[in-house]
Amino acid sequence: MQTFLKHNLWSFLWGILIIVLTMLPGKVFPRLPVFLDLFQPDKLIHIFIFGVYVYLQIRGFSMQGQFPFLQRHAVILTLLIGIFLGGLTEILQELFVPMRRGDIFDFIAMHWAV
């Protein structure tokens, strides 16, 4: 278990950071016309934060040797976990964060990174 935690600590911490950042209330970035919604600055931030998460998770799963299944299937498992995490953050925003809403375009932008 120690090897697993050693190689996956950063991806776990980054995942927590993603949840914290996506739970902040309000919008900080200027809005573009709706037909450019996938290119809003917040969408680019989603692509970046989830891209870093995917990198850290694949690296962590691949480098640890304690769980061979995780090592062999690092990419597909990371994709599934990333999709789950992205969907979860959008649902949490919709239900619990003032002045935020779940957004299908945010979900799509996250998965360009995944």
C-alpha cells in the first residue's frame, strides 16, 4: 500500500484541488457569445486542470507495482475515473454551489483533456 500511495499521492491531491476549485461560487471570467461556449476561459481551465489530473493519475498507476491490474490498465481506468470526477463536479455545482450551475459544456471540455 505504501508504494501505491507514494506514486499516487499527487493525483489524489490534485483531484481534491479540482473538487475545491470547482466548488467555488460565482463566475470570474468574462462571457463570450454562446456559440463559442466551448472556448470560454473557464473551459480552458477545465481542460488544463483535468489534463494535469490525467497525467498524474496515469503516471501514478503505471509506476506503482503493488496492484498489477492498475498498472496494466492505467489509461482506461484513468479515463473512467476522470469521467466520473468530471460528472461529479458538475452535479455538485448544480446542487450545492451558489451562483454556479452544472454545465454540459464544462463536462465536454473536461473530457477533451481526458
